[in-house]
Amino acid sequence: MTVAIILVILSIISAHYLGWLLRVEDVLRLIINPGSEIVYNWGIDFDNEKQFISNPEKLYEVYKLKEEEILSLQTARSENILLKDENYELRNQLNFFIQNKLRHIGADVIGKNIEPLTNTILINRGFEHGVRVGDPVVVGVGALIGRVTRIEQKSSVVRLLKDQRSGVAGTVLNKDRSIGIIEGGYGLSVRMNFIPQNEEIKNGDIIITSGLEDQVPRGLLIGNISAIEKELYQPFQKAVINPAVDLDRITVVSVITSLGESL
Amino acid sequence: MMKILKYLSIFVLIVLLFIVHLGAIYVLPHPWNTLNTTIVVISLLIIGWENGFVVWVAMFFYYIVELYSVSFFGLVLFSATTATLFTFWIYQSTFEKRTWFSGFGVSFILVIIFRGIYSILFLLFTFYDTGTILWKSFLFPYMWEIVLTPIVTGLIFIALNKTTTTFESIHELKY
């Protein structure tokens, strides 16, 4: 029996990588995804219920409104700073173009990671909708939450910023426009690493995407600095980031599919 | 015809079990969302069926889990199925009585072997990919799972022991 089981497992793995099981897997996902979406939404509703069990309903509504307002203000502020920089560049160049509008598609979150070592979400858009591996995923008014890491026909897996294998190039909106890499830590924190030691950063500084990677445009909001880790004689410092969005309660996202004209 | 219906009903139950597994992860608060309901069910099946067929059921179930995993395809499938197989062998050779302890023990052994194989393979693949190993990052996610899953299995076993004949303590073992 042992040999039979090992052989069957190896056959299944081989068949998967050869693409022979694609139809079977699509049918299974077609059956399971609706159930996953229902259960995921229950989970979100249950989390929201817990929040106002001890608070008056009105206070909760005001709290949610303020939360959205803060996100909008942070994004507006980062856009304003970028516009100032852009204005300065345009004055010194003969040929320029106005910042491209982003082409994107909306998606619902229908599930999240089922393994303890990963931090991902499952969305209901796949390659037949134009999603590609590496596409950035945003919420609200342009806050980055992660990138597409795997695509199927009608669904995709998004690796969140706090996943330990996540890595995004970021820029601090400080005087030096410090750059670094935004990395996750097994869901426990989001950090910006490799910030030059000699550049000044402070708590509250906003962090955006630097645009140095393919498919990820500049200017997507990531979060703000909540703590700084500096060690003498080290070439780089680190910052702990407070993400702009609660990565555990996402229900609707947008996938940026190209940097061309918006739909 | 009866056999087809039997396998179809097993398929439906496996799909429902997977959705229950998702429900436990999405709905239950921490640390209860670390409870591995699949291991609870498979442990009880090992004790209740006492038949190698449980390994094939586990294999099919973890194939479905694999579809929703972002690790390399085959990691969860191989780890969990071989863990189920080893646990079944250990159960056959070691456990003589059916008590709450056997439910607890089988579940504990299964989760330890599963996570052990999974962690080794995961580290091998991610080390190749990233060049770094964070040992302590494995402790926290698994700790609650290793504690809660056997306890819940033991409690469910006690309930089944009192309500069904399949899990009664005095039972002539099939092997």
C-alpha cells in the first residue's frame, strides 16, 4: 500500500505540473469557491460584530467614517507631495507626459490563506480577466495590499505585504526620499529594510511604492512608519510600518493590470 | 451502483469537510482558528474505520487543500498523506484500547509528523528561494495547532465513545 500511495502522489504532482489535471482542478474550484466566499464573508461579519458588541452602534459608525477619512487624507497628502516633485521635473524638461492613469479591474475577496506560514487572499479574477502574476493589488483610493502570486482561470492568489516572502520597493516621503524594501514577517509585521543609515526618517512618515519594479507604479500608498530600528555602525536602518489598510478585513480590491489608460 | 453512491457520498463529505475547515480558519477567533479540523476528522477516521482506506481519503482531501495552497504544489499533499500513513501504522502497532487517550495520541502524532515533514520540505524549498531560514517563525503558528488539535480530538472522542458503538472502548480491533 505504501508504494501505491507514493506512486499515486507522485503521479498527481507530475500530472499537475504537466497541466493534465487543469480541468479537474477548475471543476473542484468551481464547486468550492462559492462556499469559500460565503464562509469568508461570515468571518468578516463576525469580526465586525465583535467590534461593536462593547461599543454603541453610533460610535462604531463614526469610527468607520474616521478611518476612511484618514486613509483618504494620507493618500491625498502623498499625491500632493508627488505632484510638487513632478511639477519641478516638468519645469526642467522639454518633453513630458502627464501621469498615466492606471488600468485596473475590481475583484471580490473570496478566501484567505489556509496555511499558518503564509498570508494571502483569494480573489475571484483570474487570467481570463487579464490578471497576470506580479500585478499589484490595491484597495480604496490606492493603498497597496500585495501582489498577485498565482493565477488560475477565474481566481488568483494575492500575497499580502505582511507575508514573509513579500517584497516591494518603497520610498519614504521624507526630505531625502529614502528608498528601501518593504518586507513581511510571517504575518507579524511589515518592515522597510535597507534604508540608508545616514538618511533621516521619523515616526509618521508616509511610505509609497517607488515605481522601481515592473508592473508596480509609483505612488501607491503603503503605510506610515510606526517605529525605527537603528544600530550604530550598520549601513542600513529599518522601520516598522503600520499598513494603511487592515490586511485582515479586506473584502473588495482592484488589480492594476497595466499602466495605460484607465477603463 | 451502491459502490458509486458510496464514493460519491464520500466525495461530497470531503468537499463539505473542506468548507468546514475553511470556516474554522475564517470564522473562529485566535487561537481557535489554528485548530486543524482535518486532522481531527482524519484521526477519528483512523480509529473508527481501522482501515487503510482512510489514507486514500486523506490523500484526496489534501489534494483539494493543495488547490488553495500557495506553497509548491505537492508539499501539503505529500506531507499530510505520508503523515496519515505513518500514523495509521503507529496506531495499528501501538494502540490496543480505544480511550480518549488514543484519540488524543493519534491526533498528536499525526499533527507532529505532518508539520515535521511539511516544515522540512518548506525550509528546503524556501531556503533555495530566499536563502534565509527563520526557525522561530515556525513555533508560533504551530504551537497552538499542536496543543488544540489533540485536545479537541480527545473531547470529540469522549462524546462519540458515549454515543456510538463505533468508538466504544471494548472493541475487537480489526487487524
